[in-house]
Amino acid sequence: MSVNKVILVGNVGKDPETRYLDENTAMAKFPLATSETYRNRNGERITNTEWHNIVLWRGLAQVAEKYVKKGTQLFIEGRIRTRSYDDPEGNRRYITEIVGDQMQMLGRRSDDSDQSSPYAAGTQAQAGGGIPDSTAAAQQGTQSSPVSQTPPQAGQAGTDQFRAEQPGQPAGNQNTGIQSPGPASAPDQHTEAEKPFPGREDETDDLPF
């Protein structure tokens, strides 16, 4: 088992350089700076900055070409790749790069902010298909909202009909399924329940036992 995974959060050193290779495949390259701060034995604060060569392909490269600028703060997740090439003098050179699989724009420096971009802070992109379409997700949420609101609307309609009717209209209350909670109705029901059946008041005296 082996793992080759890198996670970086830093600022872009210069605007991305984008090229389109065979079959119109986009590739973008730019440096990304990460910094760490510590104190030495004398208590002095020391900041070390590392520069990383970022390489993006296809959809990510196109997003970087349009919206990533110098100073943009990025979250990059990818893998390490080392390649070699020969310089003009014939010397073999090696370079280590970070091939990005995911990218998220966290924002830009305060002196270079641009909130007009549709891919402002918090937007995430992936290597396969670029940035997800938030409009489709919003439309799905709009279509599903009437279903969840149907029971409250039905209950509210029944309540409004009950409130609109006067207490002297029992037929309207029966249609809505709501009984008037007035205190006068309880004694009437109790009195009717205690009355004997009509015409049977004296039948208990004629029983043979």
C-alpha cells in the first residue's frame, strides 16, 4: 500500500500561465506560497516560506485561467510528481510539482479583493468537471419546497374557515372537522347523556324481578 497525497493552503505568487496542448487540453501552472512561523532560541519570530509548483489540468486549468490571480488564497489537494528535463546547456534538471486534483478558492488579499467573480471565496472545483452548477441545486430546492409546505397550508385553510364562521353555525364546524371549544357546549352534551330514553321512564317498575 502506498499513498501520494498533498494538501496545501497558500497564496498564489503570480497569475497562472495557461497553455492548450493536443486535443485542446488545458494546462495551468503557477507558484503557491505556504508559510510557517516559529520562534528561535532568542525569542525572535522567524517565518519560513516554501514555494510549490502547482500544475492543473482540463477543467481546473480553465477555472484558474479565468478566476485565479496573484494573491488569491487557495486550498489545493493533489499529489507530488517529479520530472526531469535538459536545460539549454545540456544539463539534466529535476523539478518537483504538485498536480492538483481539487481546488477551492478561499478568497483574496484585502488589497486585491474582487467579489464580482462568480467563483469568489468558498467555491470548490474538481479536476474532472470544474465547479458544480449551483443554479441546478437551487432549482431542485425550489421545486421541492411546495411539497413540504402543503400540510401547513391545508391546516391554515381549515383554521381560517373555522374563524370566519360564527358560533351559531354548527354545520360549518362539522365540515371543517373542528368542534367549537366554547364552554356552553359541554353542559349541553352532559345533560343530553343523562336523560333517559323518551317514553321509558316507568318501564323499570313493571319488570317481574
